[in-house]
Amino acid sequence: MRRVFALLALVIAPHALAQATAIFAGGCFWCMEPPFEKLKGVLSVTSGYTGGFTANPTYEKVSFETTGHYEAVEVRYDPAQITYGQLLDVFWRNIDPADGDGQFCDRGEQYRAAIFYANAAERDLAVRSMANVASKKKLKVATHVLPAMRFYPAEDYHQDYYKKNPVRYKFYRFNCGRDRRLEQVWGK
């Protein structure tokens, strides 16, 4: 009977076996959704919270730095189409790796940059990519590499904020100086 259910699951949802998850914190989660969502092989990107010590965090609690959580994105992807290493490359190009106190105009522990690894292979790739960034850019990387913890999706109004509120999003991103700083760090 188990074999029948296993075969049925493959017929109904063959894509379910071709999924992996990566979690990245790069400052404001609104700004981390777009670069991952446009990649071939990325199935979904969800804004949320991870790395803290409080169950069921809310934006208000995280904003007051009382939960220990990072604003982060959970990236579900098809590893047959895109690798974890390629996702790491996109992550690095969208943060200031030398800023340990937040990202761009957003300051505080919830805006720190981090890679949350799920296993030893991801940890090793993350550490190697960090060493590569430090060497290439000749800077001290302040980004954290941490074991994955429970990911809590953010409130609905945060999901796809850049699509739902494009004018406000662009205004925020511009005023925060994100793109100017990314160009300084990474070039055009």
C-alpha cells in the first residue's frame, strides 16, 4: 500500500521531489525578494523571520529588537535548474557584506546579513563563498553564517511588497541608498 501512495505522489506532484530551500537575511526583506524571484529555477520567495528565540514573531516585535530574529527570505528552488552556489552569488550581490550593524539605511539586529545553512554542504559552500568575497573585495566580511532555524513567514502585507506597492517600494529603496551602495561595493 505504501508503494501505491508513493507512486501516486510522484504522479500527482513530481515537482515536489525537486525542491530545496535556502534562507538568506540581507536587510529589509522587501528588497531581497525581487533578485531571487526573477531567477529561473526559483519556485517561490517568502519574506519572514528566522534566527531568533521567540516563537511566532510579528513585525512589531521584531522591529523592537525583542525577538533576536533577522528579517529574511526563504527561497524554494529546483536544484536541477539552479544551484545553491548560484543563489549565494545572488545573495552577495544584493548586500553590503562589510556592514555588521544592518544593511544600508536599516540599522539594528533584525537587518543584519546572514546565510542560514541547512546542512554541512551548504555551510561549506557559504563559508567558501564568504572567503571568496573577502578576498576579491579586500574587505572584512561581517555577514553571519548560521545553522538554519525555524522560518516564520511574515504578515501578508509584507509578501511581494515591491509588486503591491511599487511606488512606495522604489521611494524607500532609493532613499535608503541601497542601489548606490551596491554599485560602490560591486560595480555596475
